[in-house]
Amino acid sequence: MKAISVKEAGRLEGTVHIQGSKNTVLPIMAATLLTSGISVIYNCPMIEDVRVMCELLACLQVETKIDGHTLTIDTRNAQNAPLPYSLTGKLRSSILLLGPVLARWKQVQIGMPGGCAIGLRPIDIHLEGLMKMNVDFRIHKEELICNTFHLQGCEYHLRFPSVGATENLILAATGAVGRTILRGVAKEPEIVELCNYLQAMGVLIDGIGTDVLIIKGTSQLEACDYVNVYDRIVAGTYLLMAAAVPCNLKMTGIEDIHYLKNIIRVAVRLGVNVVQFDGCLQVQSNGCVKAGTFRTGIYPEFPTDLQPVLVSVLLKATETSSVMETIFENRFSIVSELKKLQADIRIKDKEIIIRGGTSLQGHTVKATDLRQGAALVAAGLISKGYTTITDTSYIERGYEDIVGDLGGLGATIKYI
């Protein structure tokens, strides 16, 4: 089992290229099942979650080929088959195969999804919407079995704007008879990208980018290619880290900052200077973090995925800060690990109170989920001596090479 060793950084300088989006490419991969053809995804991140999704597609006789950052998916010989819990349990996004498999074959046998332990993430909204589409289901142990004589377009209001449920219901609606109206949907960039991709395949969708989507089911779909956008959470990770360490960075691969604006606003509040150029951001800071009061929220508010990183960075401030978590009730595992670094930090209801001005000391800490693991790397950059982060397999689920990225900027960091 690998670990990461990181030493306190005096300064970060250089260029870092932002990888393709994890949260966008996984639903796009699922969407390729809707057609019988060859699809090519460019700028695909080479991360563990993509590899697991390829294994799941292989269960359906789908051929995948990875060449650098280009992923080719051949669904011409695809066949319905059970998707085992041994694979689905590794990946939260495995549940996104539910919609397209139902749309194509009208039945699915799939293991329950796994992923990071950051609180309850039930699939009840997914199933409620599918029931409206004439889907019957039962759960047996760790397996979900769904059947429908035919998918029927419906009108459904999501009681919470779940990103995964929104994606699944959109994907299922493409194969439904008639029109589906989804209200109260999530509006994250990943939803917009998925809708744009489905439109390129031949699906009629109105309301893209709003909280009401109208999808017209069709069987006339064609395989098409997709150029993946940059990963706004990876970009945000490095933007927030930049606040805590004196730096002069160039972040490339960012063709449009629209999806990143909510994160840039917080980085600027922390003391980061961000200037946009053609295809890149110039990022500078003096490493003096400004304390403040922050909260997570549904898009376009500050993303919950970056809450742990923000908490780590605020330890560098000289005054007290707070971060309110409004999405996941258990996304606080960062607190116990930061205390091992002698952080003065505590949980109060749904709020994390961070007392700045304390000198952090390197120690061995444990990654327990993807973003918390990246946050511990950020904490290591501002802790005296060396910090060792164990269980780095979580980090590799979403970051291609966080060690190479930070090492290229001058940080003393390595796998051990």
C-alpha cells in the first residue's frame, strides 16, 4: 500500500496542467451504452475510477481502449449482463449505468454503488423517478434488480437536486416513450456537459442549465465523440492550496473559467490573485491566508468536494474561521486527522471551527476518502517537517498524479 510523504513547502512556482474532469467523463462513459457504435473521449483522466468503469463496461461486452488520454469505447457487441457488487462497490458512479442499461435493454441487475464514506448517499431519488417511468425494482442483499415492459415518459420533481439522480433519470429518459419533464434537477457543469453530449447523439433536450429539463425519448441515436472539459475540483484544489503557500503558478488546460467562478471567488477571499489568460490562469499569493466564514452548497455555491481542502488551508490563517457543511452530514473525517498535526479545530453541529495561528507539526495521517486525502496533502505543505499520508488509493481515484503535479512546482513530495 502506497503512502505519500510531503515536506513543508517554502514556495511553489511553475506550470501545472489540469487534467480532464472525473465527474464529467464517468456519466459520458455510461451514456455511450445508449448507442451501438464507436465513441472516442478525448482528454480523459487516467484515474482509478475510469479504470473501474471500463471493467464494468467490459461486463456488458463493451470494448474499451486507453491510449494516453484518449478513451475509445466500442458498444457494437454490447449485451446485457449482471454488474457485480465486487466492481460496483468500488465506485459511486457505477449507479449511473442503471439508466442507460434500462433504456437499452429494459432490465438491469446491478450491485449497489460504493465510493467514499462521506455520509448517506441513498439512491431513493433515482428509484422514485424510475418508478414514475414504469420501472419495477427489488433489492436483494447487495444487488438491485430493475425491470420494465417499456419506459414511459413522465413528470417528476426531485425533492433534492441530486447530481447522480439527475444524470440517471436523464439517461433513462432518452429511451422512454414520449416526453419526460424533470423538475428540481441539479445544475452542475457535469449535468450541462452530459446534456450537450446527448444532444450530439440525437436526443432532444430543452432547459439545459436550468432546474427544469424536458427530454424527448428516441431510438434514433448515433455514437459520437466528446472532448472532456477540465476538472474543476482538481483545479480548485490547487487554487486553494495556492492561498497557503507563497506561489507563482500557471494553470493550463482551463479553456473557460465559467465552471470555476464559484471556487475562484473563495480563493480570492483567501488572498489569491487570479488572472485569466487564453487557456490558462496565472495564480499568485504571498501565503498569508485570510480568515473568514464559509459554507458549502449546491452549484453554483462552493462545492462540498472542496470543503476538506478549504479547512486545511484555513489552518494557515492567524484568526478563527468556520466552514458550514450543508450537503453531506458526515464529511468531517478531516478533523480527526488534522488534530494529529496539532491543529486547533473542532466540529460544532454542521460547522467546522478552525482556529488559526497554530504551528502544525508533521505526522502520519490517513486518507479516508478522495477529497479528504487531497486535503491532507495540502495540510502537509504547511506543516513543519514531514507528513505521511497513508491509504493513497483514495486520492488516485480522482487525481492522476498529485505527487507529480506538486513536485513539478517545487514541493518536496514523493510516494513511499
